[in-house]
Amino acid sequence: MPAHPAHSFLSVAPNLQALLQQAQKLLVLQKAWNEVAPKPLADASRVGAVRQQTLIVYANNGAIAGKLRQLVPSLLEKIQKRGIEVTAIRVDVQVEAPPPGKKPKDLAVSHNALSSLGKLEHSLADSPLKNALQNLIRHHSNPVKD
């Protein structure tokens, strides 16, 4: 079966043409945003929508949002010079989700380190530290495999 781009599917389906037009407008807005906003700020933000001639931009965190809010007058002027009909820019914070599937690093304790921790554990009186060392040594002596 041949692969078809999503836009060809959307353009054929009459009830999805409005969705295609909206997506194309957002792509144009995002391209303009990337060109007018300083690169580090553009990389940490994205165009969300246009509502009542207000361009809504989502920043990855509060610091980025704050800096963008300081630059709104000049950014608005630059956007308008590109022929985009907006009268305001609103900056909201919307944190991007981290990429899925990143597994935490497996850490291992060397045999020498375990031996030294064992000597320390035997030299201690009963205490929470001694219990914690026992658990650490037990955990790293018999690692559980996935």
C-alpha cells in the first residue's frame, strides 16, 4: 500500500478541510514566530492559536514566558510587518512533556567498594546508618535483573 501524506488525506475529506486550513495557518505562524523571536526563546516556545486577533504563544517555563512578555511589543511589531493580522500576543506557560522511554541509568557498586562498606557496617553499633548500609550492600550484592 503506498504511503500518502496526511495533508492529501485531509484535503480529500470535505469535513476535514477546515482542520487542514487551521493546521496550515499554524505552520505559517510558527515559521514567522521562529524568525522573529530570538533563537533560544523561539526554541523554548511555540505558537498555540490565534483567538480574537491575539496570538497565543506557549513557553516551556516561567523564565522563558517572562522574557517573552518583556519582548511582546517588539515581537508584535515584527509579526505584524510580516502581514499577520494580530493585535496582541499572549504568552502562557505550558511545560513540554519529557521524551518517553528514557530509562534511568543503572548504577553499580564495585566489589572493592562493597567490601569497604561491609567493613564499615561491621564496625558500627546498631543504628539507622548500619541498617541502611546493610540494605545497600544486600541490594548491590544480588542485583535483580529485568
